[in-house]
Amino acid sequence: MVFATTCIYLLQECFYAYQEKSDMEKLSRVMFLLLCHVTSLAKQLVFLTDADRIDRMVAGLDGITLFPNTILLHIHIHTVQVVKLEATRRALRTRSGFAHRLLNCAAAHVARLRRGYAGCAAFTCLLWAVFAAQAHARRQPFEFPLWIGVNTTDTVGFVIVLLYTYYVTTLVGIANTTMDAFIATVLYQCKTQLSILRMNLERLPQSASALSTASGRRRDDVFAALFVDCWLQYKRICETAGLVQDIFGGAILVQFGIGGWILCMAAYKIISLDFISIEFASMILFILCILTELFLYCYYGTELTEESTLLVDAAYSMRWAGEGRAARRLLLLLLVRVHRPLRLAAGRVVPLSLDTFVKILKSSYTFYAVLRQTK
């Protein structure tokens, strides 16, 4: 229903833009919304066509923090040496307590992000509706930036069209921000899991010694079991990050390609507005939403890359000098694997980095300057 509604509204905007192609003021008024709806449709199409893979990706997030060998080792200790169970619990709590705190902080962070981001979009749409209602109440001419085919001079027709435009723009705004927040959340979850993995690697020898003492098993066997857990955790993180790139890479590429034009059209529109007006405030909020939309992907992509580069130092900084040959061989294997950091790219072309965000801002200013000169 959301996809169909967005498509119908987009067609109405396209028809209006074609009718007013010779009037730059009216064209700029419709183009920033039209392009924003295009990016929303691109992401909605991904969520519709790749729903199964997205469900599997979300389900896979729950399995990243599981440590199967540690759980089996815990069962072995419980059945063989109950006397030392409390020491084992302390070791396991040390291993998982920091992880739970990080995950809770991440959940609170992304919840605030989603509420603030979606709330900003909804409030922007509300200001647009208030501005239109205010203009109609003052008997000032107001033209909706879409093809309607209905007379909006009388109050009944105006109210119907106003409610329709408010509903659709709010629907698209909430959908767009929610999809952006979802993708950013997955990226942030991968970054958080890398932080947990880094902590596990740094404490791997100490954890192996504590669990070996509590279980009575050979330390090398315990170290190998914990190492395999870390290896599997890193493998799941890489798989999840790869799914984000494969599923949403095309939609993010569309977002990056059109984002500069959206900012350009919004800036072109805002310079003609009264500084103290509801429409000016709504356009400021709209530009803030678009900047946030672009910044989320670039920021969390950079965070993921930087966190993955720290794994090499974490693995090398553990107390490996006193480990056996088998443990050092496993460590060398991990160092070779994590030496290449995770670098996600939109459409496998444009990297998700803060440098890309700066380039988009520069390109949008270039478009704006060209439009101003050719006015």
C-alpha cells in the first residue's frame, strides 16, 4: 500500500514538473520532493523484493554473540567439576558482561536515532501542512506542487487535497527515515560486534587460563575452543556486513546519486523564502533530514571500517608470547584474515565513508552555483 501510494504521488509530481518545466521557481519547489520520493521508492522496492534475505539477516544478528564452544565448555564444567563452577561463572561473566553493556548502549542509541530522525521528518510535513492552511485562511494564492485535477480554491477541495498531501508526505517521510535508521542500525550492530570481538581477543589468554583451571582441561584445547568462537563471530559479522552491501547497495547508490540534487533544489528554493516564516523553518528541517540521511550511511560505514582495522592491533597485543605453537599458528591465521578491513561500498562503487559525504556536499553546491548563474 505504501509503495503504491508513493508511486501514484510521484506520477502526479512528474506531471506537474513537466507542466511547469519553464518556471524554475515552481520546478524547484516540486523537484526536491520528487527526488526524495524516488529514493524512497528505491529503498521500498528493495524491502519488498528482498524481504526473505532481510529476515535472514536480522535473524543472523541474534547468532553473532553466541559462543557455542564456550557454552559446551560451561556444560562440561557443570557436569564434571561442580566445585569450581563459581569461578567459571565469574570468567564467563567477565567475557559477556562488557558485551551486554555494549549491546544495551547500542540499542538505546539507535532507538533515540530512529525517534529523533522520524520525528523531524513528521514535524517537517506538519509545518508544510500548517503553512498551506495558513495561506488559504489568509486568502493568499497557494498551489500544491503536484498535478491534482481538482479545484482547490473552495474550502472543501482545498481541505481534501491538503489532507491527501499531508498523509502521503508524512507516510513517505516516516517510511524513508525508518528504512534509513534500519540500515544504519545493522551497520552499527556490526560495529558493536567488532568491538565485542576486539575485547574477546584482548582477553583470550586470560579467559583460556581461567576456564582451563576451572574445567581441568588442557589449556591449549580451551584456547582453541575460544579462538574458534572468535573466528566464527568475525565470520558472521563479515557475512552480515556483506548482506547489507548486497541487499541495500543499489538503493544507497541511488540515494548518493540523487542526494546532491535534492540538497541543491532545496537550497535553491529556500533562498526565495522569508527568513521568518513557517515555510522557511520547514525547509531548514527538510535539509537537516536529507543531510542526516546521507550522513548516517557515511558515518556508520566509516565507524565499521575503523573498528575492523583495530582488530589487527587487538590480536597482536594479546599475550601470545607464552602460547604454544598451535595457538600461535591460529593467531597468525587470524592476523592474515583481519588485515584487510571491512569497507562497504554503495553498489560496490561508492565507499560508505565521510569522504563520500563531503564529496556529495561539494557536488550539491556546484549544482546550486550552476543553477544560480543560469537563472
